[in-house]
Amino acid sequence: MMHCPWDVWILSCEKPEIEQDEVKLQNASKQIVQTAILRAVQQVSQESLQKEKRANSSTSLQLERGKLTKKHEKK
């Protein structure tokens, strides 16, 4: 079956548009993934800082309790 030049023109004209849409979708997908990774890293970092603060504050309390106990024992 032969194609007329009009059919060829339409196909060649549509193809770049489809490719542009694919590139846009790929770029949007990359952006979504990058954003998700960034948020996950921020969340893990924030949780680590909170755990560290809790651990430090718990250690400080234990040290303070130990000092108080030793002071009372000396009397």
C-alpha cells in the first residue's frame, strides 16, 4: 500500500510532538523522584537529630542523678 506525501507529513509532524511529550514526562518523573529522595533524606536526618537529642538529654539526666546521689552519699 502506498502512502501519499500528506500521510508522511502528518506522521513526521506528530512524531517530534510525541517525543517532546515523552521528554516532558521523563523530566517530570525525574523531578518527582528527586523530590521524594530529598524529602526522605531530610526526614531521616531530622529523625536522627531528634534521637540524638533524646539520647543526650537522657545521658544528661542520668549524669545529674548520679551527681545528686553521690552528693547525698557523701553527707
